[in-house]
Amino acid sequence: MRVCIVGASGKLGQYMVQHALDCHYEVIGVCREQSVPKLDRFKGRISVVPGPTNDRNVIKKAVEGCDGVLTVLVPWGVQQYSSGTAQAVLDYAPPSARLVFSCGWHISRDGRDVYPRTFKLTVGIFAWIARVLRFAQLDDQVEACRRIFASGARWTVVRGSELEEGPSQGLPVWSHHVGDPILASNLTRRTDFALFMVAALENDALIHEAPAIVGRQAPSATVHHEGSK
Ligand SMILES: NC(=O)c1ccc[n+]([C@@H]2O[C@H](COP(=O)([O-])OP(=O)(O)OC[C@H]3O[C@@H](n4cnc5c(N)ncnc54)[C@H](OP(=O)(O)O)[C@@H]3O)[C@@H](O)[C@H]2O)c1
């Protein structure tokens, strides 16, 4: 399988590169020019297409002939980075390709997620500060996902809980809506978020789903495991 990883140089991206190589996939990584050295440990094992991920020509070149595209959607900057990246992937990935996008629990597909008050408050404060200081556009990540949800491509949007570093606990469990008891612990190892993204490439049951994930060994997951997918 030929897999493009958009945002390969970030923490999540590097974990995805490693997991994809472990699956013996051919990997093409996309990252900003200044971040290429962050991928040095993969030299000779992956191809890198340098450039901003919302540059349509960069994405067009990188996704050509790919069977899967893993995209890290981030709200950084005020240049429609998320929606520009998502739109380019939707426009240029081969129609048969599996497209898997990352975001956080704050994205809701159908408005039926039930968020803890502290979660809503934290997201609201972050969005306000980011808008005033012009370092991020949370609304643009929402817009990116709106476009993905509306598309006919073979997409999955993986919604991550709070993240921590540490050794793998195995494939995270998931549920359709934040607020479902199995997700209550709100914590996933970052390496396992990446594992879920890579595994989604070959899991057609996740097509047109927006799974909200939590660590397999998180307390809420171990208690409510029978409800997990
Ligand atoms: N952090 C959390 O607690 C959390 C929680 C839930 C979900 N998520 C989701 O998980 C995914 C990855 O999150 P992460 O925290 O692990 O981050 P990450 O993987 O370290 O990714 C950050 C990405 O943003 C890029 N980036 C940083 N600053 C940028 C800028 N000014 N302009 C353009 N790109 C910039 C980085 O590229 P360079 O390498 O070029 O800098 C990198 O690809 C995201 O989809 C996020 O929504 C995160």
C-alpha cells in the first residue's frame, strides 16, 4: 500500500510514519520545508515532499497514486491551514483512496456529542485567545471537517481525546459520541492515536465514521469495554 502522511513531521505524524513502516507500507511524508530535518531518522525509508500542507500543488504531487492518505488537521496560523489542507486532499487524492483525518473531540459531526462543562470552557477560552492573538483558527478546523463530512470520498475523521506520551496500550477503543460512558477518562497515548489512524486505512467499517477515541487501558474503557467497537 502506498500511503501519504500529511503533517508527517509533528509528534502524531512521526508516530504514524513509524506505524506505517511497521506495516511495510510505502510512505510519502509531507511537511513544512523547515521541518524536514525532524524526519531524518526515517532517511532512505520514506520519500518527503516539502512544503506547506495547504499548498494545493504540494498535495497534488504527494498524493498521486496513493491508496491511503493520513492527514493531521491542525488549526495553527490564520491562513485557512486546516480547510486548505483538507480541501487539497479531497480534491487530489485518487477517488478510491482511503482518507483518514485527525482532529480533537471538539469537532462534532451531528451535534449529538455531550461535552463536560470544563471541556467546553477550555475550548472556548482557547478559541477566543487564538482569535485575538491570531495564532490559530479553531473555526477553520471545524470548516475543514464540515467539508470532509459533506464529501463522497472514503473518509474517516478520528477525534482524539486529550493525549499523553508513553508506551503503547494497544488500539484505542471508540464510540460515536463524546459523552458516551466509555470515553469518560478522556486520555489516549499519542502513539495509539497514530496506531488507530493507520489501522483505519484497512478498516472499511470506519468509512464515513467520526470515531471519538480513548485509550484501551483508560479506566472508562476497561469498565465499559463491552460497548467498544
Ligand atoms: N494536543 C492534544 O492534546 C490533542 C488532543 C486531541 C486531538 N489532537 C489532534 O491531534 C492532532 C495532532 O496533534 P498534536 O498535538 O500531536 O500535534 P503534532 O502532531 O505535534 O502536530 C502539529 C502539526 O502542526 C504543524 N504546525 C505547527 N505549527 C504550525 C504552524 N504555525 N503552521 C502550520 N503548521 C504548523 C506541525 O508541523 P511542523 O512539524 O512543520 O511544525 C505538525 O505537523 C491534531 O489533529 C489535533 O487536533 C491533539
